[in-house]
Amino acid sequence: KAGVTQTPRYLIKTRGQQVTLSCSPISGHRSVSWYQQTPGQGLQFLFEYFSETQRNKGNFPGRFSGRQFSNSRSEMNVSTLELGDSALYLCASSLAGTGNSPLHFGNGTRLTVT
Amino acid sequence: GESVGLHLPTLSVQEGDNSIINCAYSNSASDYFIWYKQESGKGPQFIIDIRSNMDKRQGQRVTVLLNKTVKHLSLQIAATQPGDSAVYFCAEALKGQGGKLIFGQGTELSVKP
């Protein structure tokens, strides 16, 4: 079974621009979560989607948004990019995301903001 | 954020020895706990999980111990191999919020051949 796929793998953007990252979950997984990983803050939860609805949200500004499609694929968008948004963005999927099944992560999208 | 630290704790072990990686979790109400291994350039890889109604769970070469009294989690790796070298993260979640993991800062495991 194919794992979680994230595209693109690397991205370089300029401050003020916006970016969209894509995630394809493991087949059959209906929950998709997004995380930001930086050396200073570690892994931090952004949001979780289940059946096209945002089920949980972390403590990030409104510039960070996401959505989930009917096939469970998900995208996240960051608008008005800031230098501090440079990070590895990780997507994870699970069967239900209710605490009964583990999250499986993709290899991430490395975003660099210049 | 909940996870801080520019410098990861490091554990250095000899190949063949057993490794123990410790983690203090933050919320006594957390119901679900999970360990991940992250290698350079890759996303976190699931190792083993445990629910709060258990205090021990074993997998292949790995054991997770949960002490709710002191909010402590540990990962034991038997017969550590060079391929085990990576950063290891513990994470916790509240009941019903398994998609929202709170991660520890991570521990870097270095295995010397």
C-alpha cells in the first residue's frame, strides 16, 4: 500500500507570496493532519480534517488554512508568507484519527521563504 | 509552542546494547501515546503506540512503558543496530483527538558500530 504522498518536495517562495501544499493520504484513510516542523519549535500541530470538515485546529494565525476533498486528499495554504514560515510541513493520515489508530506521516514539503 | 529546544538531547550507545529513551509528557488527561523515529530527510515513522489503560506494550525489538503517576513514557530498543540511529519523538493525544498530537522535543540516538 502506498504511503502518504506530499508534493512538492521542495519549495522556495518570496515573502508576501502565498503557497499551496498538497497531500495524498494512505488509501482508505479518512483523517488528514498537518504539522509544521522547525528546529526551534519542533513539531507543531496545524489542523486536522476528517470527511472534508476541519475537526481540530492548532494555534497558528489565519494565514494558515486547509481543506480536504471528497477523496480525502488535502491541501494547505499559507498566505502572505513571512520568513518565519520557513519550515518542513508534514502531512499525516490515519483511519479515523480518534486516538485509536496511529498517524502515518509523509516525507514533507520543505518550504523556504526568502 | 509545546515543543521547544534548539539542542536535542543525545543518547550514544554501542551496537548490540539496549537503548532506553525517556520522555516526560505534559497533560495528565492524555489518553494515547506514540513513539516516532525520524531519519534525516524523512517524515516521522511510526514505531509503537500505547493507550492510557496499559502500562507496557511490546513490539519487535521495542517496548514502550507508561507511568501515568509521574507522566513518564519510555522506549526501550533491544540489541540496538546502526540503522536505529535517528531522532526519536514521543507524542501524546487527548481522548478522541488522535489527529492532534503534542510532540516532545525529541532525542537523537547515535549507534556506534
